[in-house]
Amino acid sequence: MAHAHHRITLLGKPGCHLCDEARAIIERVAGDLGVPWEEQDITQSPELNEKYWEMIPVTLIDGVQHDFWRVNEARLRAALT
């Protein structure tokens, strides 16, 4: 059941309520499936900020964009299993 070969990355910024919602879903799914995840603040990277500021929160799986604005829990689970 462990899918540790995957990694989820949440791109967001402080004070973003959609990021808070996305974080809660990612924490739950990652915890259930044993998948490591990390969060990156786009305001700390000019490159990420320029690329993603209109789309956050952005969910990446193994560095590839999976979702933006909202995280669909069923779609995230399906992509990881």
C-alpha cells in the first residue's frame, strides 16, 4: 500500500484560504497512503511566484502539475494508487 516512490508538493503562499483547504486534503491523503509531501511558499521564489501566482494552490505529483485552485481528493488518491 505504501507509495513512497511518489511525492506530493503543495505550492501556495501565506494567508491563502484555498491553500489551507488543499493542505488539509493533502495531509489526509498522504497520511492514508504513506506518501511524503512538502509545501513550498511561492513568495520565496521569483520563478515559482511568476509561474503560479494566479493558480495557487497548485498540487504537483513527482514534480508534475496535477491540480490547481482546488484539490479533488478522489482524483489525488487515484493518481497515487
